[in-house]
Amino acid sequence: MTSTTIAILIAFAAYLVMMIGVGVWSAKKTTGADDYFLGGRGLSGPVAALSAQASDMSGWLLMGLPGSVYALGTGQAWIAIGLGLGTIINWLIIAKPLRAYTIVANNSMTLPEFFGNRYHDKRKVLLGVSSAIIVIFFLVYTASALASGGKLFNSVFGLDYHLALLIGAVVILIYTFLGGFLAVCTTDFIQGTLMLIALLVVPIVAWGYVSGEFGALLTSSGVDSASFLSLTHNGDHPITAIEIISNIGWGLGYCGMPHILVRFMAIKNEKELKKSSVIAIVWVVLSLGLAVFIGLIGRAFLMPTILGQTAGAASTESVFIEMIKKLFLELLPLAFVGGIFLCGILAAIMSTADSQLLVCSSAVSADIYKDIINPEASDKQVLRIGRITTIVIAVLAIFIAWNPDSSVMALVSDAWAGLGAAFGPLVVMSLFWKRTNLAGAVAGLVSGAATVIVWDYLPLVGGQTIYAATGLYSLVVGFVISLVCIVIISLATKEPEKAIYDEFEAYKNYKEEN
């Protein structure tokens, strides 16, 4: 084993031990289900902000997005634009009302519980449907994060992909199992900070090596530099209106992501919420811009290697990993520093996987077991079921991610669409239209999730899926259909009872006073 490999191993080991240490520390502060799933609504502004954004972006930010830009050019930046706009809208328009309404609606701890309380769903239909949707799509989402971890360890250490997948999953599982929400948010704060440092330093230093011959290097990599650097091109063709709509449409998913929305619910007070908004928006704008920059710079910086084409080269989704390796292991003999920056990628992966595990766990233990199967369950029983569920979900996600050729971008895209189309419209209408009723809410959930499944998975057009035939992202279609179904079904059925209207007014008053 070389000294370079040893230095990187030390950096990784130190980082992983620190994450587990946070889990042990958090376990001492986690005494019940409310602590495990919502941290007792005590998050500070900075922790809530970086936790929300780090858990949102995942390995996709440092692997999927840069890889897409590396392969197809600046036209892929429309995704980043859509996500940036979605983040801003989410923090400025959704965060405060959601926090207020979940408190008024019987102090709801999870998104499914909020829906049930908001519509006084005594039969618990909303609870069951929304929990099932969370488990289905978050399994795929968690798998994408674990696949990112497997590719990272495989690329850096040459470990077998499957062994690498297991190592990353076990570490994430340990601290999530022990410390729950507090451990997840604390580690996400650390991980979000490390991600931003890595995003700032690596592309800027790399640019110093290629700035004088950037255009020539791009051309020698097999692309037309003018098209590659243009927002109006996507790969080898002018970008179409459908491609722009689909990419910007990613931003619609934000108001339906349970692992992000739960941070809004857990923020300590209005003052911390305002602080969180500023930090989160600045973080995401910087991070998305730098991730796009990595894809562009990487195309020139890694020459003569062309990822995905040169024999033996890694896939395009490994562009950031390969840039760090070349920069700190070859050009600059700073292996330990390179190891720390590689930990930034690991941080992105872990910060999402842990949140996804926790959301799935809460959906099963708090929403399905406690609220549907065994309403008399004690707090300790719910906590125990939650921890068992965390293990089961992790094992299933490993199974989904077992194929080393699985695409991080494709897995994230499918999960993001399903969650965004199912929950996004209902969250918006629940907060801002008091006429929404139980029937409309159920229709919105089912129609949004079903549209994504039909659009992306069923070969209905000449043996192709509708997505393959049209190129239109299923989230855009699912979001619109869900929204329309909520409005039509709500208006066509009995209006909500007076108690629901009264609670809506109480929520509005609480929001204005806090």
C-alpha cells in the first residue's frame, strides 16, 4: 500500500469515526420518538439550513450534475437553474406556513401525520397512502445515495463495488440508528460545510491549470467549445423547449420532499427560520453554480483522458473524483488534503442517505405502526420499531443499488419525480387553499404518484415509455395532473367541515403572530 493511499485512508477513517461519534453523542440526547424523528423542534438556523440543503443535494450534486454537464455541456445547467429557483421559493413561501400549520394541526411530527391531522382523516386513508408513497420512492432515492458511495470507494481505493457499497451503508446506518434526527442534522451540518469547501477549492485551483488553453482542450476532448458552453445546446443538438421545461421542472419537486420539509417543521422559532432561509439560499446558489463549473472545467482539466470513452476511464459521473485525484495526488503532492476533499463527496452521499433512511423509518413506525396498526403503542415501542425499520430499509436499498452500472442521475430523477408529483401540489394546496378537502387530497396523492409510475415505467408507446417517446420529465406532468385533480375533486365533493375551516383560520393567525 502506497503512502498516498494510506494518507487518503487516514482522512476517510477520521471522517467516518467523527460521524459515528456524533451518532453516539446524539443517542444520549434522544429519549423518545419526538426526539428521534423531529429533534424536539429545537433546530438552530444554521443547522436547519445546511441540514436541509445537504440532505437535498446528495451525491447527485457532486456526481450526477457535474457528470451530466461534463457529458452534454452547459445546456444541462437548466436543471441547476430550476433547483435554485425551487429552493428559493421553498424557503421563502413554504417554510414558515408549514412550520406553523404542523404545530396547530396537533403538533404533527411527519408529513403524512400532518396530512391526516389537516383533513381530520379519521379513517387514516391519507396516512396510509402517503406513507406507502414515501417508502416506495425513498427506497429508490436511498439506493441512489448508496450507489454513489459504492462508486466513490471503487474509484478511489479500487475496492470491489459491492464491498464499497456495504461499507458506506453500514456507517450511515450506525449513526442514523443511534442518534436519529439530531444525529442526522448535526452530521448534515458538518457535511454541508465540507461539501461547500470542496466545491469552492477544487474547480478554482483546477481552472488555474487550464485557463490559458481552455478552449483548445475542450476541442481536443471531442466537443465544439461554443456549443458546449452555451445554454442553448444540449449535447450535439440545439436544446428544445421540452428539454428546458423538463430541466427547470426539477424545481417543482422541492415543496414535496419530506426529508427537506421536515427541517422546516423542526426549526426552533421564527428568528431562526429567517436565518436559515438566508444561509440555505446562499449555499444552494453557490453549490449549484460550482457543480456546473466542475463539469465544464473537468472536460478540459482531465485531458487527455475522456471519461466514459477512454479505455479504462471512469464514468462521467466520476468527474469530480477524478479531478481531485489528478489535482492532489499527481500535480500537487497533498494526498491527505485530497482525501479530505474526497470526503466532501462522501459527505454529500451520507447527508442524503441518512435523511432518507430516517424519513422511511418515521413513515413506517410513527405513521403506519403507531397511527394505524397499534395506536396504543408506547413511545419506546415506536422508537424500537423505527430503528428496526431503519435497518430493513437500508438492506432493501442496498439490493436496489447492487448493480454497479446503475445511474445515480436516473435513480435520483425517478425518486424526485415521484415524491414531488405526489406531495408537492398537496402541500401547496393544504397551506394556501382552505377549500381543499379529504377527497381532493387523496386524489392528488394517488394521481401524482401514479402518473410518474405510468410515465416512466410502462412501455405504452410502441414499446417505449411515454418519457422515452416525448422527453418530457414526469414530474412536470405529474405535478400538473395532481394539482388539477385536487381542485376538481375538492370542488365536486362536500366542502370541509367547520372545524377544519376554524383550524385553517387558527393557523393563519398563528403564522402572523410568530
